[in-house]
Amino acid sequence: MRAVGIVLAGGNSKRMKELSNKRAISAMPIAGSYRSIDFALSNMSNSHIQSVAVFTQYNSRSLNEHLSSSKWWDFGRKQGGLYVFTPTITAESSDWYRGTADALYQNLTFLKNSHEPYVVIAAGDGIYKMDYNKVLEYHIEKKADITVVCKDMPEDVDTTRFGIVKVNDDGRIVDFEEKPMVATSNTISCGIYVIRRRQLIELIERCAAEDRYDFVRDVLVRYRNLKRIYAYKTEDYWSNIASVESYYKTNMDFLKPEVRDYFFKQYPDVYSKVGDFPPAKYNPGASVKNSLISSGCIINGTVENSLLFKKAYIGNNCVIKNSIILNDVYIGDNTVIENCIVESRDTIRANTTHIGTPDNIKIVIEKNERYTL
């Protein structure tokens, strides 16, 4: 492959509320057995990008644990590999990553020591499948300085939480606004970029010299009229999970057969770290409809239109509807949970009721008695 990969996985989002208190967004569980970052890493591997760096920072313990072995994504090879970079104190810098451009600057040695001519930069919180080779071919064909992967969103989607672009007939980006107050276009940036490696080094060094830290605002927006920045539009499924609403909706999308078929049955595959758990166990009296049940689960009650992640226990006479139960949750008998996200490693007491609404998903976090010292 002619490119080196970078996954930006250091960010935090206030819109995730309590869900981001114990983990980075890139480590958020998705579709029963995966984490958000698996999709970007699988795309890198399937695009034959052999050398990939992941920049972690916020609440990175579980993310670093997940990335502890590169073999799951087939990066464990002599040429290239998977590198995880956290902010380090050096003679020149003792700062955290102050933004995406600063994260690139603090790890500029990785780029300088690479020999591939191009760089593919991807966010760790996108749920999608993509062949980055096609984006690179488009980038070369257009003689672009930077190529941004974009998507036309439906009219009913609030696009103000994304970067919004305007594109001319040739595909060139003529305007770029980052999270504007009022959306003037429904074409958004997916947070995936292709750029020549030497040019990226030059732009990042210039940003650092001018005390600028954000890649989107200080490179894409600032240079939109000076550099040839093109949009590569994708028609396939793409979702970003940086808010509670979008996280809930994205997981619920996996209950649709066409979405499951696209991600899990069509080539190329999505890879993840695999745990050795027994298959799900359905005891007498269990009733499950239109749900995704992961390995290690034990079910005694009723589950409808829900996702259960690994090692969830559902007690007798429980009713779980339209909810997401994260890893290692114990739900006591006679409990009712509807339109909720239950945080991992929770113990939900018997005879309790937690009900949210489709417009206001409730996050359930109970005091965890099983793990207290």
C-alpha cells in the first residue's frame, strides 16, 4: 500500500454524557461484540495499509487494553505494525494533545520515519466500511492536495454537529464550516482524509509555529481557497457515535437485517479482539424477539428489540425492550427496562423499573456492589 494510516482516538465528547466517564468514545461497544475503533482499523487492514498509528489520550485504559495485540486486525507483521501513541513528556513539550493538529505534531517523528508517500487519517468513532484505496485513486486522479470523504445526509438529520462542506461541479470543496450554528448544506465531512505525507508534515509544522492546534479549523478551513481540497462522496452506510442519541440509533440499526448483512456477511470483514466466552444460554421461560445477543449471556426473561453485549445476565420475569445492555451487566429478577442504555459492569437490583422515551434515552448507572472492595 502507498499510504500509512493514522486513527485519531483521543477525543472526548460531552454529548456522550455519563457513557464517556470510564472510556474513550473510540472504545464504545458496538453491535454486541465490537468496539467503535474496530471499524477504522478493519478498513485500514482491508485496504492493505500495513503501518497504522493510533493516537489515544482521554480515558484510554480500556482502549489501550483492546489494542494490546495487533494480531486481531492482522497488523502483527515484520513490515509495518500497529502503534499506539499517548502524549509523552519530552524536552520540547509537556502538554496533552491540545487538538488533532497538535496530536499529529507531537508524533511527527512517526510520519518522518515512514516511507509511504501518502497518509490516510481516520477518526476512531465512525461506523462504516470503506476501501481507502478508492479514495486514494480519486485523490491522485484529481491532483488534490487534500481529499475529504463526505456524505450527503438526509434532510431530517441535524448536521450542525459535523463539519459542513459545499462542493462545486468538479468535486472541489469551495466552503468548509466546522459545526456551524445553522446548517447551510446537508453534505458533511466524515472525518476521513487523504493527504501527501510530506505536505502533511509541512502543514503541521506551520500550524505548530503559529500556535494552532486543530486540523479541521487550522488546515482544512484555513487553506480551503489556497489548496486543492476535494470531496470524495460515499453512498454506503456511515454513522458517527459521538452523542447518546447517535450511539443508541447506530446500535439499533444493527437490528435491521440489511445493516447486519452489510457489515457481517459481505466482504470485507470487520475484525475485533475475540474473547473466549460460551454461546448465549436461553433458559426455560426466556423469550427473545428481534434482538442481538452476544456470547456469554444468560437469559431468563423477555428481551425485545434490544442489544445485549457480552456476559449479560437477565433474571426471571424481566422485561427488556428497545434497550442496550452493555458488557457484564447483572439484571435482577422482575426488572423492567425500556428505552435505556445500561452501563457495563452494573448490577441492577431486583424489582426495579427504568423507563426512558424514544426521544430521551435514559442512561442507567447503578452503584456497583459486585466490585466494591
